[in-house]
Amino acid sequence: MILSELNILNYRNIREASMAFAPKLNCLIGLNGQGKTNVLDAIYMLSFTKSAYTTQDSLNITHDQEMAMVQGVYRVESGKSKVESDTTTVSCGLRRGVKKQFRRDRKDYKRLIDHIGLIPLVMVSPADHQLIEEGSDERRRFMDSVISQLDKQYLEHITRYTALLKQRNALLKQYQDAPEVAWDLFEVLEEQMIPSAQYIFSAREQFISRFVPIFQELYDELSGGAEQVSLIYQSQLHTRDLRAAYQSTRQRDLILGWTSQGVHKDELQMMLGDYPLKRVASQGQQKTYLLAMKLAQAMYLRTVSHQSSAVSSQLSAFSRPILLLDDIFDKLDSERVARIVRMVKRPEFGQIFITDTDRQHLTDILRPDPEARIFHVADGQIQLLTT
């Protein structure tokens, strides 16, 4: 799946832009705050139906405008030749106070969830540091985002489990001060939650078993094999029967006002050697760790889409995800930058979009690729430069 054209109207600080992209390497150069990241976010929107940075759609509309539009034209290659290809157009329309409109080839989606996975994509950005610094929900979200692009049922189960969990928590708060509690209502909800929880748990276990070897290999390559890294999936379901756990903790949950058992409490422990990454890693080690995780995500999507029978047939042709690298070269020496670019230029990675403030070192690195394109971004204006 290759993004050949991107059209933007009133998306954040980009009032109007039309870009034609190279099939492999594309770079956006400019000072900070000029709109480079907004271009990547528009591409992200077309894959995930939402911004990478806000859940409030109106914030993506240029402040003095009433509507915004993002449209992408994708070329779908069969893998045999560039001649044997087709195109599909995906667009997103935003209007203040109105539900966003998402289309594929002029046909509206009835459910946005049906679009997820059509255009696999991985984004690497400074915001990834939240995986280390923030709570376990960030790391669960990472697992969910990867698995959901390959497994439609997983996304359905996540959506269902989350809705039921909200209902159970609402019941807990409702009955906190009540003289009598309708425990049968809790039992009904819990029986509905258990199948989805078990599916989520099993999918996460399988994901980690396949993902970790890819991640470790890439970390070794980026770091020179200086240390060992690992990711450990921790879940209450490893040692507990969920039905019994729900029943035994109802009274405590009633006091707490929230559900203490289930896959929404899962954790992904990030380890450097025998210790938690957050506790012992330097800034450089953390940055390398996160980059290896995200590049492993891209390789995982490609590898598993070929192997898993659970993958939708539409994904077989889209096995190499688009890779967005947003300002990842900051404070890295030119040798490490060159190593990263050489890595992502390998055939196993798909189309790549890179943002940076330094044109010269990227120009030097990309010069061997005659098809690479460099765009200059200034105050929301985008201009194609020659390499």
C-alpha cells in the first residue's frame, strides 16, 4: 500500500496542500512548529480515522475555518510488477459540531472500526516516550494498536469489553451507598465480559511471543549488541480464573467504585537486562529501545500478515505498513542517523515519511536514492525540493 497523493484543506496550520510522494522515501524539512508533524498526522488520520495527538476532531480544523478535509490516493501493488496495481481513495471530512465523514472510494463507512487495518501504519515520534513515563494504559494501547490492525475480532472484543467495563463501573458507583445490591446484575455483566477478556488475553500472549524476538534483534542491530532487552506481558489471567475473581472481589470493588480484576489491568513490563527500563536506562538507551519497538511493530505487521489465517484477506497485499518517522533524529550523531535510515530502507519496510530540521545530513543520506523526495515546510506551506 503506497500513498501516492495527499490533499489537505484546513488541517491544523495547513490551509491547502497537494503532494505527490515517492514510493519509498519522503522527507519533510523545516523548522519546528511549521507543520511537518501535521502532514504526518493527516496521513495517520487516513489509517486510523483519528489524530495521533487529540481525540477532539474540532482541534484539527484550522482555527478560523468551519471544516477540514484530508484525502489520500493509495496505490495497491500486487507484488509482481508496478503495472499490476490498482488505486483506492480514502478521505476524511471534518466539520465543527458535526460527526466526521469517512469515505473509501466515495462510499461512506457505516462504522469507523471497519476501516482499521486497511492501511497498516506505524508512527515513531517523541510522544512515544509516554510508553515509558506514563501508566500501564499506554503500554496496553500499544499492544492493542498493533493487534487490531491484523485481527478484526480483537478490535471488536476490545470495544465490547470496554463498553461492558464502563457499565460495571457505573453499577458499582450506583450501589455504593445503597442498602441492598442487585448482585445478579453484576453476574450478567461479568458473564458477558469473560469471553472478550479471554480472547484479548490469548491474543496479547500470542502477540508478545512473536513480537519480542523481532524487537530484540532490531535492538541489537541499533545498539551494537551492548545489552539485553525484553518485554514481559503481565496479566491477572495468568494465575486467576476471571469468573471467580469477579465474584470474590465484588465487595471490595463496591468500596473502590471501580473494577479491580480483568485484562484492563494488564501490564507490559519494559526491561533492560534484569531491571525495569525506566529505572536504569539512559536517555540514549530509552530512545533506542522505543525506536526498536516501533520498527519491530512494522516488521511484525508485515510478517504476521503473511502467516496468520486470522488476518483479513484484504491485508495480504498490504503487508508492508507505511512508516512515519517524526523528528526521531534529534540529538543523534550522523553515524547513528545513517544507520537508522539504512535499516528502514531495506525491502522489508514499506513507504517511509521522515521529518527533520536539518536538510543537509538527510540530503547526503538520501542522495543514492534518485526517487526520494524532499519537501520544505514553512508556516503551513509545502514546497517540493530537488534532492
